[in-house]
Amino acid sequence: MSSTPATPASDPLSQQNDASSLHSDSGISTPLIESTATSNSFEDEILRARSMESETFAENFGMPTRSLKYIFLLTLAIGGLQLSWSTEFSNGTPFLLSLGMSKTVMSLVWIAGPLSGVLVQPIVGMLSDSSKSRFGKRRPFMVGGTIFTILSLFLLSWSIDIVKGLFGWAVDNLLVLTQVFAVLMVYMLDFSIGTVQASSRAIIVDNAPIHQQQTANAFAAVLTGGGNILGFILGVIELPKWFPFLGKSQFQVLAFFASLALIISVGLACKYIRERNPNLDTHMIEHETHRYSIPEFYSKVKRGISRLSPQVRLICDTEFFAWIGYFPMLFYTTTYVGEMYYREVMDRREAESLPPLSDEEIDRLWEAATRYASISLLLYSITSLVANLVLPLVVAPSYDHPDQPAKPSRFRIKWLTLPRSWMLSHIVFALAMFSTFFIRTGAQATVMITVLGIPWAHALWAPFALIAEDVARVKAKLRHPSMLYKYEHEAGIIMGVHNVFVSLPQVLSSLGSSLLFKLLAKPGRGEADDKSIVWIFRLSGIGALVAAYLSTKIKTPEQIKFEDIFEEEEMDGEENAESSDTVVDRQHA
């Protein structure tokens, strides 16, 4: 296909007709092109895209191939956000426990994350879909979520000092007030992070062509892994010793660095990724939307679920069962490895007939066990990052570049498509969970946790890439009027629905884990016959096997293309039949 820019017509009316022709041929809604002085980067790309054939333009939804620099900036906010997540997960639990909070209350507090996925992210997705801000649909939510994330991190990490300064006179109730304030800040933090995450994921779908969705989501996964490792390394360093002017505690200094990373990443993304102005987008003008009430929002979510394309619905069903397993992996691996290490040391002391440890020595042993478990998490994070770097090189792309033939790669495995790779990752996860029947030492447990970095790398990449590809495909089919109302095609609502399928199993897994802890857990720490966590892992492996089965049903691009052709021919036949009936009726009249 030619890459030479088309010569613009000298007649303004001719230019208008050309734009109308492009719109009718491709079915893609293009923004109204203003004067050269006011044109933005997206409009420039639309002009370049006009030189392509209409089929290519439709396939890419009006987007040229993006540079790697552009894709890096497009996904940068995801990496910056991960530092906020890692700060919360690494320091949130110890901080709340230091306030005297019970483990029962703790389990209710940490449901804030899944609730954010169920309650907040779908609303953010739909609000951004219908946004009329001249700055774009997603960027205002990214900036607003960033502001509230930074505010809640600051208030949470300094909550003891803030409550003491405001309510120092209520000495008897000071601890309770601090606990309540901290819990409110945890919920505010999770909801704010959910806002940034939902809008950051949607902007990737909006601004990368279909053949680069795998690459864009691979970049996001790599940046997520990098943010994880950076957060872990910062958590190991004694930060108050090196940066005493930033805070008195580890949590306070970490909160500062997490906020700084979020400001830089979101700031660069918003500066260089320029969205379409919704007020100049003919698609949004033709299909006017309005602000919804909360009941209307969830009615729209329900409708969105019913209007998911078969491919996206299958991916969401797979995610549901996969996350039944992922949730225990994220929250209980440290405890599992730490308890294994603790029992090893205690069994060795008994075998050597050494005297019992004092309470102070036991506390030091538990600190050593926690550091030992942290090593397994570091190895797990490194494995995940390496996998995210390697997988895009070996997994066959779903869609080739529309203008250039695919270049042969000595690393790429032709039969290893993204759905197959995702399916294999579920099997690896299940085998790792079932290996707890044979694991007896901390070293063996560390190896198992390290292997889990492979399925986690897929979890950060595969579902997002597959959904983004299908959303771009459905958008490319909007040239057929019947398709506008058949499948949901707005990235915000689809990513919001996806988050519901990710968050609900976490709530169910958390409640199921609480029940198993109640039935199987022993009252003391590190009891040799406490099998509660391993049985939670084994049951989560069953969920992974169901996910592996469902992922085998995800269709290839060839299968989808054949179904699309058949579907469009069927719709054209129905429309022709309706037109014939209308003519006959008029003749009879």
C-alpha cells in the first residue's frame, strides 16, 4: 500500500466531500479537521491515515502504526501506578496491625481493592466514555485519580500524627479514631487507584491500532513488573535513615516516592499522548450520551455484559476463574514461605535438643522469616519481569502489520499463540498449587513462588491484549449500521465490565479463605499441623484448571474473520430483504 500522503484538494467543499467519503467507506468517525494552526497530533495522524486504503484505515480505526516511544509513553502511567499498589500491599498490613487492628477487621479492610473494581472502575469507564472534556475522555480522570491517590497516601501514612494533632484532647479514644481514619484512607486510596487504573487501561485501547495491542499491553506488563521490583527494593532499604527529611517511618518515605513516581508517569503520559476532543468527534456527536445516575450506571453495566462480543465474554469468564487462584497467591505467599522457614528452624532446634527460645528471640526469628519470604517475592517479581520481556518475542502475534509483511523471527514459535500461551500459564499455576502436597522446606517453597512469576506475567498481559484486540476489531466493523447496537465497543465500559469479572472472584476468594481459616487454622503462629494456607492454594489450583479449559475456546483471528464475513453477509441479506419488502408494499399501496 502506498505511504505517500494524499494531495489535499484545493476546494474546501472537495475536502469536505473527501472526509464524508472516508467516513462512509470506513465507518470510522473522524474528528472535524480545523485549521493547520489548531491541528493536534491525532488530526495529523488522521491526515496520514487518509493515504491508506479504506480497509486498512478501518482495520486500524484511523490510527497509523505507533512508534515504540509513543507506546512507552502511552503505558507509562500503569508502571507509575504500580509503585502505589506495592507501597500499600507491603506496608499497609503492618501499619494497620501496629494500630491494634484485629485480623478479622483487616480482612474487611482489604476487600476495598475488589470493591473498587466492582463499584468504581465501571463508573469511571462509563463516565470517561461519555466525557465531553476538551482535554480528552481519559486524561481528566487520570489526573483527578492521581491527585486523590497522592492525597490519600499522604493522609494514610501520616494518620497517627494527623489524628493526634486534631484530636489530641480525646486521649481515651485516640486509638479508635486513628483506626477509623486509617480505614477511611485505605478505601479512598483503593478507589483513587482504581480511577487511574481504569482510565489508563482505556487510553491504551483508544490510542493503539489493533496490530499493536499485544505490544502495548506487553509494555504495560513490563512497566508493572518494573514498578513492583522498584517498590520491593525501596521497601528493603532503610529509607528514614537516608531520607529523614521525608518522614519518620518507612511507610511515610515510601508514600512520598510512590507519589513522585505517579506524578512523573501520569504527567508525561498526559503531556505527550493527545486524545481526540470529544466535542469534535462526529461519532460522539451523532450518538449523544448523557450523564447517568448510579442505578443507571449499573443498569448500563448489566447491559454492557449482555452486549459483550463472544470473544470478550469468554476472556472475562476465563479471568473470573483465574482470579479465584490469583488472589490467595498475592496475599498469602509471604505467610506460607515465612511459616515454612519458621518451622524448619524450630524443628532443627528440637532435633539438636537446644533450649526453648525466649519471646524476644521468637520475635527476631519471625522477622528473619519475613525477610526470607521477601526474597521469594523478589525472585517472583524478577521472573515475572523477565517473562514479560521474553513472551512478546516468542508468542506469535494475532494480527500482522497491515502494510508490511511479518518478518520471520528465529525466536518466535508459530503455534504458540497468545490464547495458547495464556492457557499453558493456567496449567503451570495449577501444577504449582498442587505441588504443595510435596513441598517440605522453605527452599522448595521459594522455588514454587518463583515459578508463579510466569503465570502472573501472563495475567498482566494476555487478557488486556486479547480484549483490546477484539475492541479494535469491533470498532472497525462499525461501518455496518447494525453492528453499532449489537456489541459493546466503548473501551471504558468494556474495561469496567472486565474489572467486575476480576474483582468479584477476589471477594469470593477472600470470603472462602476466611471460612477455611476458621475451620483449619490453629491458634498459634507457625504450628506444624496448620494446613489452612496450603488447602487454600490447592483449591485455587482447581479454579486455574477451569480457566485453562475456558481459554482453549478463545478463537483465533482466522476463525473470527470467517465469522465476521458470514455475519456481515447475513446482515446485508436481511437489509436487502427488508428493502424488497418495502418496495413490494409501496407497489401494492
